[in-house]
Amino acid sequence: MAETAGTELAGGDDSATPRAGRDLPIAIGVGLGLLAAVIASLVFRKEVFILLAVAFCGAGMWELAQAFTRRAIALPLLPLLVGVVGILVSAYAGGPEALFVAFMLTAGGVVVWRVLDGAGAPALRDAAAAIFATAYLPFMGGFVMLMLAQPDGPQRVALFVLLSVASDTGGYAAGVLLGRHPLAPSVSPKKSWEGLAGSLLLAGAVGAVGMSWAFDRSPTVGVALGVAAVLTSTLGDLAESLLKRDLELKDMGTLLPGHGGVLDRLDSMLLSAPLVYLVLLLAVPTVAV
């Protein structure tokens, strides 16, 4: 995700972080720890995963608010954090309709809050940025909650997470070893077409195995899901790279050693969550009880 993994170009010196630009052992350790925590929460209880999702989205919202201050944009953080909890919990408890209603209430609430709190300030610009933040983080994250709410929710969310990990890992390995041709040099110079191919291959394989083993569906559907997830993840990754470039930031934060900020881990997952939810909903429909 972002500049931490995925599609780096090969090349560089022989330092401890010559190609990825990171402390690789620390990055691997933190990544494995996060993956273990997510899988453990899915195995243990859904509510634990919801707490993790709220914590990560809340931390990402805080990072976004701090980053926006570089452009003199003041996000109304308190109502946004309340909205994170409300949107994620509503999506899990009430389904798609509740997700949409909670999003609209949060968007309206942050606008009113900022206007009332912003006499003499560029309140309209701040309110627009707050609506963007609401859509970018908790609304997109709400689709993960919709997956979790299904009877086989832990399997759906686990496949979603593993597809993201596969996209990052395949892209990182192929990009470091083979990357020669930049994918989007004006946006993210380290990303390569070879890295994208590695992401597609590994995510396609994970999708095929996951759909066959967890859902007893055709591996072809899993390959298609993996490819689609990589494409949306890459778009999400590049979108955040554009945002960071505009904000003149290398990372959105420093909360995760070796990775940057929480948003640097969530960027690609956020955009792919709606797609994975919809594909799984069509490929593995659930029966109401």
C-alpha cells in the first residue's frame, strides 16, 4: 500500500533499505503482527474485529486531520470520530440502508458543526473536506462491516484481507526483483508494471484458493475477484499517493513503524472493500434466516 509495498522498481544501493525505502525487518514484523491480530479477532468474536476496525479508522481519521493542516484545512475531528463509530456499527447492525443513513447523518452533522464553529474561517472548504473524509474512511470501511455481518462473515473478511496482503506481497516481490518499467511515474515513481503483474498473479491465486476452499465456488470466480481487487487496490494506492503529493508528505503518519501511518496501510483496502463485498454477495449469496 502506498509507498510501503506493492510495485516498487528494482534498483538502488546496498543499504538496509535499498529498494523499499523502509526498514524491512521492522515492516515485516509489524505487518505480520497486524495480520495475526485481524485473523485472531475474526476467529474469536466478530465484536473484537469491529473494535479493531473502529480503532484503525479512528487513527486514520486523526492522521488525515493532521495532514490537512498543512493546507490550512481544519477537519472537525470530534464529530468525525463519532461518525466513524456510528457508521461502522450501523453498517454491521443494520445493513446497507443503515450504512447509507449513518453516512448522510454524519456528513450533515460535520457540515453543521463546522459552519457553527467557523465564523470568519473558510468553513465551506473545511466542511467539504470533512465530507470527503467521511466518505473515504468510515463509509468505505462500512462495506467491510457489511461483509462481517453475513453468517459466513469472518470468511468473507478474511478473504478480503488476504487478497490485500497478496496484492502487496506479490507486487513488492516482483517489483523489487524485476521492476523496470514505471507504472505511474508522475504519481508514484517506485511503482512498476512488473510489480502490478506480481500483484495480479498472487492475488489471483489467493482468490482461486479462497473461493474454492472457503465457499466451494469455482476457482475462476476467485481469480476474477483477485484481479479486480488488485485493480481497485492500485487505484486506491495511487489516489492516496496523489493526495500525499499535494500535501507534500512521504507518509500520512508514523503510527506503524516500517509502514508509515495507518492510512498508508488502509489506502488500497478502502477502495477495494465495496467491490469485494459486491462480488462476494453475487457469487456467494446468503440465505435470510
